[in-house]
Amino acid sequence: MAKLVLSLDGQIIQEFRLTRPRTTIGRRPNNDIQIDNLAISGLHAVVEVVGQLYFVEDMQSTNGVVLNGEKISRHPLKSGDELLLGKYTIAFFRDPVAAARQEEFEKTMVMSAPVAGVAPIQKAKPARAPEPARAGQQAVIRVLTGANAGRELVLSKEVTSLGKAGLQVVALSKRGNDYYITHIEGEHRPLVNSREISEKPQLLVEEDLIEVMGIRMAFFFR
């Protein structure tokens, strides 16, 4: 079970168990977590669960949401994360077993170290205007099969590497408003919509189905 701990100036005000798929935070009394302060918007933020992962999203609040010192619009949560809404701190905690499952997912599929041969993408040339459907949206990978089915990964970096060294490694890179998949390592190339990609980076389109190490994933924007 996950929970949020609301505090002000180091003093705990209240704890909230996250028993619903969606928990609202704001100044209005109809929110699941009400913070009666003018620095807090009527509907300030939402915490939702997707599969076994939790996400926090800023609901276009006036003063924003700060996660571990960084202002965010939407971001996955890990146990121990701290949200700052105005002067109020909201800490996120989940039980050790669930937290360990999340860490295992990241260790299994997401490679934190840069992949050799994949340099950060240079700024795209302004050859075309951004597509309205993608402007301001986040790219997301959702796992469809295997032990981690239902979990999601927000592609927040310019290059995200998936796979396992020695078996199969791919890179998902951002170029302007587009995302490309590139085969880096392994005897077999990844599949996109059941077809093996070439040696060149392939443009990803929303709802593309990717298969890496036998695990199927969906690519989409949110």
C-alpha cells in the first residue's frame, strides 16, 4: 500500500493511504487531499496509479509542482520522493515489496549508463513546425507482456537505452518532437509492429508496438 504524508515546516499534518486509482490534491474541499492555502490551486495536482506504478501530474496549477527540487508537469514516483506545493511538503512512500518490484523493472529493462555509439541528439533543424498533437506531450513506453506488464516508462531523456548488455540493447532517441529506435547490440534486431528494423534509426509513430528481448511494449504520447 502506498501513502502520502503531508507536512508543513517539518511538522506532519496528516497521512493519506492511496486506495483509489486517482487521488486529487488542491484547495477545494471536494479534493481527496485538501490544502486550504491561497498558494494552492483549486485542483493543484493528481496522483494516479497505472499498473503498479504511481505518477504525479500538475493540473496546470498557478505555482506548479516541485519534485525533489525540480519543477515537473508529470513524473513517475518512487518511494521517498518529496513533492513541494507552495510551502507544503508531500512525501510519497510505498511498501518495500512494491518498491523492490519497481526497482527490478528498471534494472531489468532500463539501462542507466549511456550506450556506446549513441551520442546525445543535436538540436533539430527548424525544417518544419511541431505537430500540434505532440507539442508539450510526453512520450511513454508501456510494457504489455512479461512480469512487468502494465508498467510505464516516461521517455524524459534525450536517449533512453532498453535491454540487457550481451543479449539485446536498443536506444530510443529524441530528435525535435520525434522519437527514433536504433539497434545497438545483439544478434537479433528489435521488432516494430512485428517487423525487424534495419540498421538505420527508425521513426516511431504513436501506437507502434515494440518488441525487445521478447517483451512487447507500446509507444504513445500523453
